[in-house]
Amino acid sequence: MEFKNGKTISINSVKGGVGKTITTINLAGIYQILNKKILIIDFDIFNGAIALSLNVKNKKDLYNLIEDLKYNQYESFNHYVSSYNEYIDVLSCPVNPTNAIKLDYSYINNILVCAKSKYDVILIDTTHGLSELNLLLLDITDVNLLMITNDPYDLKNIKNLIFIFKDINKTNYKILLNESRDISKNYFTNYDIKKIIDNNIDYTLPKTFYIKDIDKYIINNEILVLNQKIVNNYKTGYDRLLMMAKNLIEELR
């Protein structure tokens, strides 16, 4: 059996509606193109949409995995993941929201260590905000991709998070400005944003990556970057995602 040395990348935001879940799924598609074996873990434990978006039929979920680890009933990691295709697997959030409240966070690091031995890339979708769970994931993930938009409330809150990171000398984060989320918002220039958050913008998804009929692809459970029509029509956005995906894992070598 081949043991990998996978890299964990969490996709975070301090505000909802910034395109975090779609970006997570698109990154999975990019890593498939790069011939990587990918696991998406949905840590948006109350409102996770990864399994729904990809139409994977999860018989077990994150809660089942933690409970089986806790009570020595765990046998194989494969029992808890569902496959989207031969490259992409999903460990879904708790199906029952009551179980989300019961999650024992002390086993999360064990789960990531196990996943890293089986996958090249582990993508972690999170809920927005600074919950106990998110703070734990921010701490133990190899790199944190912090998503922002051209929104004053979003920028205020991300500035606070970056301040905390800098105060504790934490450097394993990158800033992704998603200009394609709401192209009508044009309050600040990139120079303004960098001044406001007191940090560089590492990556940008351009306004030209705005896909008007995106719901059609989501309903059909498609990964946008695996659709050749999307790649051809939105090449700049695709190229930006490809560059970012490569850079993220190159920096983790």
C-alpha cells in the first residue's frame, strides 16, 4: 500500500457568501487535472453543502468517523468517504445537525493525520467566523486560504483575523480576493484593500470569472473547471485558479 504525504489546505472566510464552497470544489477539480488524489472534508458542520453540490451519497459522515474512533470501532478510512470520481473523495459534514453539536474536536487532528497518509491534497471547507472549531482548523492546517470580497464588513473582519495571526507570529495563510462573487461591488481598489487589511493580496479571482448561469452547473453537480466550455470561455479565471493551486502545494514541499 502506498503511503502519501498529503497537504492540508483550509478555505476560510469571516463572512458568508464569498464563494468559499465553490472555490473549494474548483480547487479539487484543478488538483484532479494535476493528477492528484483529493479528499474534501466538509467542516461547515451545520450548513455544509459539499455532498449536495457533488451529489455524493454518503452512508457515513464526519460524526460517524469521530464516534467510531472514540469507541474503538474504526476499521478503515474508506468506510467514511464517498467518491465523486476516481480522483475526488468527500468526507461529509454530519447529516443530522444534532450530531454536529456532539462532535468531539479532540479527534480532528487524528483524522487529518490519517487523511494525509492516503491523499495528496486534503481540502477543508469551513464555516465563516471564529468558532472554536475554526480556530482549531486554522491552527493545525498546513495553509489557510482566507477569502475576501470587495465589501467593507468583510474587510473589517478579515483585518481583525490577520491582526491575530500576526500577533501570534502565524504565517501559514494566503489572501484570496474574489472579485467574481459580486461584480457590482467596486468600493475599493486593490491598493485600498491592501491598506485596509494591512496585508498583501496573494491571489485574485477576476470579475471576468463571474458565471451568470452558475446555478445550472451546480444543479447538475458539475465541477466548473472540469467543464471544457467553462475553461474555454473563462480562461483567465481558470488560469488564476491553476496558478494558485500549484503555488499552494509548491510552498508546502
